[in-house]
Amino acid sequence: MALSSIFGGASPSQQKTVSSASSNGITDQLRNQITQELAVANATELVNKVTENCFKKCLNSPYADGNENCVDQCLAKYMRSWNVVSRAYIARIQQASTSGDI
């Protein structure tokens, strides 16, 4: 018995029998995982930018009246802008994938 089989590795003869269907499944899983990780990274970037820019703009003094309203409006503007840019980006990617540019 080889050490690779003890630790979950396949023997050379077993490795050759991996079907293309399972490798396609693995490819799809990796693609989905990368897509999810990119979505999380984009959301994190959005939160960081909103925090940085809106608080810098709106919080002149920590306890001033009107800070909440300013932050709410700034956040709403960022979200609207983010949605417009996201839709345009997704449309461009879909257009490129249907035309075979990707």
C-alpha cells in the first residue's frame, strides 16, 4: 500500500480514470467560488470607500446635529452609483461572453 493512498491520494492507474465530467464539475465549482470571492471583495471595497468618503465628508464634529442625515444621503448616493456601475459592468461582460471575446 502506497503512502499516497493512505493520505487520500490516488494511484497512477486511478488518476487516469478520472472522468471529464468530474473535472468539469470541479471547474464549475472553482469558477463559482472565485465569483463568490470577487463579490465579497467588491462588497468589502464598497463598504471601505463609503466609510472613508462619507465619514470624511459628513463628520466634521463627532456629536454635531445633522451627521446622520448627511451620512444617510451619502450612502444612498454611493449605493445608486454602485448599482449603475455594476449593471453596466455585468452587461458588458455578458455582451463580451456572447460575442466570444472572453
